[in-house]
Amino acid sequence: MIIALIFLSISLFLWALISSLIIIQEYELGMYMRLGRYVRTLKPGVHVVIPYISRVYRVDTRMQTLEVNRMEIMTKDLSPTILEAIVQFRLKEPEKSLLTVEKYKNTLNHIAQSHIRKITINRTLEELIRGQIGINRDFKTEMIKEGSRLGMEIIRAEFKEIEPVGPVKAAIEDRIAAEKERQAMILRADGRRQALIMEASAKDP
């Protein structure tokens, strides 16, 4: 009986010792919780915590990519358009990301969709397509503000695709085809003109 108690005591001591040592990897941060309350954020390295009543949640600080859900909006000139965007971010203050919202990725996705609507709803289709650089800049600026509030560093935020749908897309394709045909006719006419000039030059004594 005494041997069993000694063995149990040694086992509990070793378990407590092992549990008190926490190793945080270089690409991680640790959320140190004691009795269910947030204590502090642990940086990479070895840390000692109080065993049994402490828990450490590891958070990956490497860059993450969020594919914003495809969405269809109606532009200012009533052109139905499919939009896709991408947001790349890194968790810098996980206590904000994990303690203030339930699912930070879902929250970031909804925020991105909201800003996409605000940015695009008052622009025509042509303005969206021709002004994509400025639109991406506005989108990233807004996402940086929101990301800071959620403890995130926004690295990249931009529109991946702006695609008109339905009759609008067909009309644009027809216009592009007509423009290419017009340019081809101009080139053919210019070629014939050059040929006539060369032929006339050859006949000229």
C-alpha cells in the first residue's frame, strides 16, 4: 500500500512537472488561461505555468488566406456582377481574435463582404473594371482598420474576379468581338493600301 502511494505521488509530481512546462514554437503564440480566465499571451520559447488549473491554447501566427465567398451585386448602372475577393492575414493579438468573437474567420468573411458591397454598389460596371487598382486600395484600407480591431495584421486584400453575368456579359463579349473585327478590317485595309503603293512604285520608271 505504501509503495503504491509512493508510486502515485511520484507519478503526480512528474505529471505536474511536465504539465507546468509549455513550449511555444517560433510560429505560435500561446493563450494562457488560468481557471477559465485569460492571464497573458505567451511568446515563443519555454514557459512555466501552474499545473492542473491552467490551459494554454496555441495560435498559429503564420499567414492565413481567406477566400471571401462569391457574391453577386447589382452595380450603379444595374449590371449584375459576380465578385470574388481574397484576404491574407496574420494573427498578432490572439486575445482580441479569440476572446471577442466566436469564429474570427467567419467574422472576417462577413466584414469583407459588407465592405465589398459598400465599395461597389455606387460604381458602374465600367468603373469597377477600369478602376480596380483604386478599388483594391480602398478595400485593403478598410480591411486593415477592421483587422486591427480583431487583433489581425492584414497583409493583402483585393478583388480576385469581377465578372458580369447574363445579358451584360454577352453584350460585352459582342462589343469586344466587334472591336477586334474593326481593328482587323483597318489592318487589312492598311495592308492593301501599302501593297498598292508598292505596286505603283514598282511600275514607276
